[in-house]
Amino acid sequence: MGPIAPIMTNLTDTTDATELDLAIAQYADLELAVAGLVDGRMNHVCAACRKPCCRADVCAQAVECWFLLQVSQHVHGKWWPDDWQSRKDPFALTAGPWGPLRGGCLLKAGRPLICRSFVCDAYVASYGSLWEAVFMSFASDLLWHAGQITGTVSVESLDEDRAPSHAGKLRRNLADARRQLDLAMTLMDPAATELDKHRVTLKLLCLAPRCFRATMRRAILDRLGDLPA
């Protein structure tokens, strides 16, 4: 399988789009934005790993989760192989079973939340500057938290029957997440001042504290150099 080009349609221009249709399109838009900023940055780390995180059961989850499947179909059309239930390889990888992740995952949207949220020590160690560490810490967990609709309901647990009743809350989560991502972009802007980046970091810590888990906080502290603990 080769890379699949996005084929998104703009549902905001469709007068008969439901709240759920808009939530699917909005989620896809946010994930594509995250993918454009995050995906590929650390492929060299994954390619050198002897135990890649990409597994057949994770790929299967992208098909089994009703909402995520709607998102991936919205962007990519039908992308999964007909024999996906019997596959033992991570069938969403462009490089083949357990091969080097030169092209990465086929899916730019509709991935299981763990795909971007989980980061190993080697991955975190490869972050460059302090600001890249802050940005990657935030962006890696953004979809996870935006997709948590209630304490017990997330985009991965939504089915066709329950999804419409949660679409409004999900859309509000996604709108907040998109504003936060736009703010975080300052961290990767070469024209931004150091003061601007410090201010943005403090805002993100206040707006989305759960995006900065222990592993990520340690990566940030490691890059603060000799500042007092």
C-alpha cells in the first residue's frame, strides 16, 4: 500500500450537515494540523527501534473504533485491507511489516489516540531545543485530551448510537484545542521572541496542564540547563 492523499470535503459548506458530521470534519481538521506539525519529526528514532510500537492490534483499533473510522474515511476513503482482521502485521505502515518507518503511517487522521500520545524515552531524548520539547509535549497529547468527552466517554468509545448526543460537547473540546494549538505554534516560529515563547509556555501550562505528563516535564527540565530547580 502506498501513501493515501487526503480527500477531505468541507462539511461547513454543506447546509444539511449534522452536528456529528461537523464534529467528524472538525476532528479530522485538528488531527491533520497536528500531523503536519508532529509526524515525521522522530521517524529516525522509530526506524532504529527494535520493538516498534506500531502493531497489528493498534491498526485494527483504527478500524474497530466507530468514530475514528468515520474520521479516517472522511480524509482517506477506504484505506484498510479487506483481510485486516486476520493480519498479523501493522498494516497501516507504508514500509511493510515491521519495516523502517520511512513513510510512516498511512493514516494522517483517524489514528488510535495512543499513536501520538505514547512516547518512549528515546523519542523524548531526541527532542531538540527547549521550545521543541514544550511544543512536542503539548501537541503529542492534544488529541487525547480533546477526545475525552466526559470522564467515561471518549472518541474511541463512541458508537453510532451514542455519537450524536456527544457531538456538541466534542465540538467545543475541539474548538478549544484548536485555539491552543494555534497558540503553541508560536513556540516553533523563528520570528517569535524568547519572551513570547515563555509567555506561551505559561499559558499552555494553565490551559492544558494534562498535556504535560511526567515524562514530558522531565524532558523540559532537562533542557532548562543550569536554572535553579
